[in-house]
Amino acid sequence: MRASATPELMLEPVLDGPEGKGREAIGLGHTAAKGLDVRHGTILSLEDINVSFDGFKALTDLTLYIGVGELRCIIGPNGAGKTTLMDVITGKTRPNSGTAFFGETLDLTGMSEVQIAQAGIGRKFQKPTVFEALSVFENLELAQNTDKSVWASLRARLSGEQRDRIDEILATIRLSDSRRRPAGLLSHGQKQFLEIGMLLVQEPQLLLLDEPVAGMTDAETEFTAELFKSLARKHSLMVVEHDMGFVGSIADHVTVLHQGQVLAEGSLDKVQADERVIEVYLGR
């Protein structure tokens, strides 16, 4: 049994059974997230999550662990529960039962969407959402994890450190040459990269990315794979994707969902060879 906590009051957890029970498949723990208790190398722990909508079971006894610095891919047919899973993690949907912890002590089921984002979980939806009338630089400036009140925004001036951080992110997402360009003039792929940059500027510990390469060119997809692999270890990533070639190029670990449950889990080769996965998702 864990001890619940809010972001303001982080309690020491009490665990049943041996330390790390149920997490031996993760075991990454490359870097400790700043201000987050990840003593067992696990950044996200979902256990026995159930979600129902008017009698429809969207998630059933779902258990999932994401390791610190891991790049996890979530795959499965439409209606498998992938979006509901991300909604639970980000606080948009409250589970009917089960536990969801960020690190060892932050109980996501007791936190608001804003609190969860401030704690270090960033989410990118499939369709890029950027401020098209603003420049690329201004989008990143606005996305910073700072006081967003009207008065603070009017008085805000970037520090040298903040400018350096934005410059670093522009280089990371390959938009340095487009820093003054209105975001509305970017290609679809560039808008995807900008939105990823808008998440990165907030220094998230866990990034949730929904079909990030949908609509991208082959070159953009290849760069996205390089980008995600460079972000892993510094951040933890959970990627929902249908492009199996892309999944194969990035994944440490793959989880297959079906009818709101974990159907299979492991390396891509392992899940691709699973007869149940072939039947319900991959086909012959």
C-alpha cells in the first residue's frame, strides 16, 4: 500500500512485498528526475486501473510500469483504450478504481490536470496545436513553465538562461533557422516538432506522444526517430503509434492493448511473434 501525496506534500511510500515487485522488466533508472522520488527506477506505475463509460469498459484491470529514461511504445487496434490510458495519466479521466502514481509518491488520481502538468508530465496530441500567428520563438517563449497571469505576462522579460534554453531547443528540433517565422507557415512536420519543443521548454519528466509521425514525410519520420532516441534517458517517453516501422526504430519496450487490457508486453520481436497480437492487430 502506498501513501498518497500531493505535489506540495511528498510522503514516504510504504510498499507491500519486496521492493520493486512487478517492475523487474523495467529496471532502467538511468537518471533520477529532479524533485521526483524514483528510487526504484520507475517513473509511472499504474495498477489495476478500471474505467467505464455508461457501462462500456474502456480499461479493465490495466497494470503498466514505465521506467525512468525509458522509451515505451503503446500499440493496439482502434478502441483498445490507448487514448483513455493517456487521459487517466494526465487527469482528464478519473479511473473508477486502481492506482496511478508518478514516481513513488504523487497520486495522479488525486491531482488536477494543471497539477499533473506542473509535476512534470507533458502531453502532445496527434494534431499539432501551436499559436499560428506567433513566431516559432514566441511559441516557445509562451510555453515556458512560468507565471501565466496577465500582469506577470505583461512584465515578463526573458533571462539570458531562458534564451539559451530556447536556443538549445530550437537546435534540438531543427528550427533555428525558422525562429522568426510565423508558426502558421511551417509544414505539418515542423509544427509537430515545434509542439514537441513547447513541451520540452517546460522540462517535463514524462512525455506522452500520440501518433507523432502521422502525416509526416519519410525524412521527417526518420528525424523524429532520432529526436526521440536523443530525448530518452533525459526524459521518459510513452509513444502511442500505429506505424510499426517507426515503432521498431525507437522502442525499448512495447505494450499491446486490446479491449482495455494489456494483451502482450516485451520487445517488438516478442510481441510481433505473439499469436494473440497477430490475430487481433498485426494480421498474417
